[in-house]
Amino acid sequence: MSPVETTFELPLFRRGKVRDTYDLGDTLLMVASDRISAFDVVLPTPIPGKGAVLSKLSCYWFKRTRHLVPNHFVSSDVSQFPRSIQPIDVGLGERAMIVRKATRIDVECVVRGYLAGSAWADYASSGSVAGHRLPSQLRKGSRLPSPIFTPAVKHDDGHDMAIAVGELSRLVGATLAGRLEEASRQLYRFAASHALTRGIIVADTKFEFGLIGDELTLIDEAVTPDSSRFWEAARWRPGIEQPSFDKQYVRDWLEQSGWDKHHPAPSLPPDVVSGTSQRYREAYERLKGESMSKGEQNGRI
């Protein structure tokens, strides 16, 4: 699968760090690229096949969780894509989907079942995470007594900043804050339970939501290696670096590179690119329980 960017003669609705979204009128065409970001900066080196993993895995979760929370997914059937971009090339068929339009809620809804990343740093310094007071003597990678909801917003420097649930209520109102938390918890519980049967721990994950009318709707992506920490369940031990199937591999290399986490980011070496691609593919294949075969290249999942 090629990491080459795809552009169309369609109105561009939004260009994100990873996804390019095109306006189809009543719906949107959302295309997951092979771009990768870390520390809120897009890296100059793409990861071959990454866009296909994100799109296919998101579609998989959208279909499996629609009984819990409505989502924006309409179709990944390339025959339903706009005539103006037909015939569809194989790469696009793997990386794109049609979704409903929603009014985005500008909050990242994070659920954490284990102590990792910025949550570990906060706990190590204060004993709490986003207003949640946690038991003493937890270690990096410890399983939490119960999952915690730690919403985040963009800080002035462009980085995400965790906020307490009370602050979320002040931002969006108590009713909507409650709906966001409950939906996020439901989705996390479902995904984490399923992943564990496939030998993967979902240590944490983030969701984005929008409103279609008054209906709270899951948008963007769902439980992918970009939006989650996936750990090898059989090798999980508190207090060690966890073997993972996500972009922690890239983050670790960047941390060791001496980069200051501001634009521009350094190029990734070939071994990090291939290692990341392999980890993303393995996450997909284990969670879905089958290989990313050529038979799936028509975009139907």
C-alpha cells in the first residue's frame, strides 16, 4: 500500500493531522492518510499501510458499537463513492469511508484503564490524574481500580491538556458532559473486553463526538493504534515498559532523538517506519481476527 497522498477535485471540508475530509453535500468523504503525528506535530515520514489500518479498524468498531452509541459511519463501499472520483484505486478503497455530517464537540474524551503516558507523569508528581485521586504505590502500567474519564482540550501551545470533569461541565454544560462521559465509558468497556479476548489490553483510548440534531454521535475514528494504547496482554507487568501495538514505538524513538517536540519534526529511520507499520497491521489483524488480505481491498469491511 502506497504512502502517497491522495487529493481530489472535491471541496475540502477539513484537513486534519491524519485525515482529509471532503464535502459531498449531505455527507462527507473521510480519507485516512499514511501521515503520522506525535506530540501534536505531523512527522515528515509516512507509515505505509497506516491509513488502511485506521479506516478498516474504525469501520469495524463503528459497526460493532452502534447499538451502544450512534456513530457517523455510512459506508465504505467504493461503489457508493462520488462518480467524480471513479474508478476508485485500490489504495483509496482501503482508506476511505462516507460519513454523516455532525457538529463537532471540541473535547477529546479519554478513558484510561491503566496508568500510562501523561497520566503516569501526573500521578507520579501529584498522586492524582485530572481530578481523580488514585491509590498510593501504583506503578507505571498499573491497572486502575476502575477506568477513569479524563477529558482533554487543546492548550494554547497546541498540546492537549487534561481537565477535570467539573471543568468539562463548565465548558459544555452538565447534561452534555454527563452524556459524553457515559458514552465514552460504554465504548471503552465494550472495546477493552473484546480486545482482551484477542490478547490485547486497551490501556487507554480517546473518542471524539459531535451532534447530529440533538443526537450525540461518535465521529472521527474508534479504538485504533493512533487513538489508543494497545498492550500485549500476555506480557503485561506493572513497572516495566509494555510491549505495544501502537505509535508508542515512534514516540520512544522521538524521545531518544533529542527532538524538542516542536515543528519541524525529524524524519523517521527505515527501521522505525517498518516496525511501526508492522505493529499497526498486527493490531488490526488480532483485533479483527483475520489478515488484511487482498480480498478486502474493495473497501468493504
